[in-house]
Amino acid sequence: MKAESITERDNALFEAGIKLGALYHQFTGSPVNLRNADSLEKAIQESIAVQPFVKEISVSIDREIIRSKLNSEFGYCELEGRMLDVRITVRYNSAVANVRLAYNAELEYPLMKIEEVYSLDSS
């Protein structure tokens, strides 16, 4: 069997997947409440944005879920995957991948997926 060449597209998608997986496993379980949700979103964005090939990132934490999960005694809950809506754009040379982590209600799962992949080359 002959090995296929690894493309820029392959590398862009790999890098994007690594970013989403690292983000998910690094930040879920973090203490969150309505007062620190903005700063946690910013911390996640800034942490992932410094990694190689990341061109854009947006992070949104669902405040309604936080409200429903707050511990009445201590006033916080833990960040869960279903609270996150994250979009990342990765560029590897001319290949661009737009990926997303968002809760899929039908699957009852915080799903990571490729939304778009394209090349900046005009050829």
C-alpha cells in the first residue's frame, strides 16, 4: 500500500481538531458563575489564540445553563461542554478550516465539527 501525501488541508483540519480537544479538556470543570463567565470566555479565547495557526476564535458560555446549575450554597457551578459555543479558524499555509464546538440537543452531546474548509490559492 502506497502512503498518500499529507496536504495543507489535512494539517489545517488536524490543527483545528487539536485546538477544540485541548480547549474542551482543559476548561471543562472550571468553576463558573454569572460574575466570572465573561472573564472565563476571555481566558479560553486568549489561551487558544496563542497556539500555532489560530487566526480567529470566539467563545460563548450559556448564561441560562449557568443560572440553572448554580449551587445555592457556594454560588457557582462547573463549566460543562454543553455550555460552550466555540468557533475557531485555523490557517495552515493556504488551507483554512473553520470548526465549531456546540451542544447538539438531538444527540445530547457537545459536538465538535468542521463547518468549512477551503484553500486561499486561486488555482
